[in-house]
Amino acid sequence: MFTSFYHGTIRKYVIAYGNLFNNIYVQRLDVNGNRIQTIAVPLAYGPREKWLARMAQDPNLDQEVQITLPRMGFEIQSLAYAPQRKLSSTLKNVKLKTSDYDRVDTQYTPVPYDINIMLSIFVRNADDGAQIVEQIVPYFRPEFTTNVILIPEMGITVDTPVVLQDVSIEDTYEGDFDTRRALIYNMNFQVKAYIYGPVSNSGLIKRAITNLYQDTAADAPTLERITVTPSQYANGAPLFSPSANPNSSVNISNISAESDYGFTVDINSDPTTLNE
């Protein structure tokens, strides 16, 4: 039933999210307020429990430095369907094929999901944490919109809001001289994402015919037939008010995905020709 495909959509959202925080710096000042050191805060994807465990133990037993602070880590917490952003399920994105003008690439509208991501900031002292938080919070009011290239083969680029939900502070220092202090700021974000389905290749619909019947019986006579076809050019330009004459329609072999013809609508209600 399902088709195998992969656009890497969730991965692209995670990368776009991480790029928001890859230019965070902490400054160290002397007693006179002069800057003496600027530290780039490293950022990595991974659960915060891994960083806490790394600070609490030395797996190689011979490293003098367990982990360098400050640093940041983030991970996906959950994905939740967002019904309030749902689009019509019957609509499609369409892209012309430059290699074959008789066919187009189509893709149904995406499914909206909220990706909840937690950013954890690990610092040794409160001032480092305050500097990092102050470089992030002002941009979220409460959301910041970033541009994400999701499906390049379909030309789909989406402006994606990233919403700051809340900020919490946790201090793991319990007073033991053997325990290393870990001051942690947890920032919960919600990425308003869209997840896309497979891309299909299909031919053009070059003529549409609709038959109207009196009842649902198999042998019911046709009451009316509506035929829609592209209309002819007039003086080299497409007709904006196509003639109702079906003889002005364009030959099907001349219709391609890049055509910009108008349309002719023929309504036939003559029973002598409809039910021959």
C-alpha cells in the first residue's frame, strides 16, 4: 500500500534548528569590565543525560578534562500532529518536467506536525548561562521564522516558525565537594513543520468530459455532456474569453505542460447525438 521514499524532511528541520544557535559566544571580563577572553559555545545533537554522565565520570580513567563548559546540546522530544494547520488533502503541488512537456511531477499537500525540541545549555557559572540566554531569547517573540529548503526537486521552500515555549533552570550541585556543579538552562521549542509525501509523475489532462445522467441505472440515457478543451490562440495571444465553438479547440498533440491556452466549454444536450 505504501510507497518507499525519503526526503529527509525531519533531518532538514533539525539542521535548520541547530543553525540558529551555532554563533553563540561567551565573554569573560576582568574586574574593570575589560574583555579578556571570548569563548565560542559548542553545539551538538544528543540527549542531555549523555552530557551529564560525561561530566560525572571519566570512561578512559586517564583524562584530566572531562568536558569543557559552557556547551549546548539539543534533541527531539516528541512529534505531534497539528490539525489547526491542516491543508486540503486533495490539493497538489505541481512542477513541470523540462525533459518531457507531456508529463508533470505532482505531490499532495503535506501533513502538519509540531516538532518539540529541547535545547540544553550547560554552564559552570550563572553569568555564562545568562549571557547565552540573552543572546537567544530576544529573537523569539515568541517565534522566529527561518527558511528551510525541504523538497528541492519540487522547488518547495517553506518559512518555518520556531516557537520558544518556556525556559527552566536546573542546578545539579548538591553541596558535595566531590560533585562537579552543572548549571543547566532548558529551553523548549516547537518547530511548526510540514512533512511531505512521495512525488508522483503523471501525464497531462488534455481534455475533460463529464456526462450527466437522469438516474443511476446502467442503461440510463445521457442527458448532457460537458466537454472542456484548450482554446485556440487569437493573433498569437491566448484567448481570455474563449469562444463556445468546440471547433476552435487545440489539437491534443499541440498541448504541453508549458502551454497557456484558454479553455472552450462545449455543452451538448442533444439526445440524438448523446446516445447514439
